[in-house]
Amino acid sequence: MEVHFTPEQETQLSQIATHAGIDAERLVKDAALRLLQEEARFRAAAREGMAQRSASGGLWPEAVPPAFGQNPQNLARYAR
């Protein structure tokens, strides 16, 4: 897989990588893998929350995180 960055983005990545003591390719790969891991954790938490919601008979509106509005279907899309 190839990822394309603007020259400015490449410069910024190189600076961050140099500061971290790794090469830019490793920095980007590590960041992408962390993103995938975080996404997997989020989906697992969402599935658990949906299961708890189902077991308890539903969520009250004040229990829904503001980032999802008052629509629990926004949460359900991450629980797939």
C-alpha cells in the first residue's frame, strides 16, 4: 500500500521521526497500527455497550455520549 503526503506533511513527519529517533516510514506504520488497535478497542467497547443496552432494555438519553448526539444508531454503526 502506498500513502502520498504533501511535501509539507513529509517534512513534518521527518521532523517528528527524527525527534523520536526512528525513520519516517516506521513512524507512519506505527501510527497506522495504533489507529487500527484503537479502532478495534472502540468497536469492542461499542459492542459491549450495545449488549448492555439490550440487556437493560435501552439507554436513557442522558447516557448517550454527546459526540453521538441523542441518536444511539450513531453508536450502533461502530458495533459492527
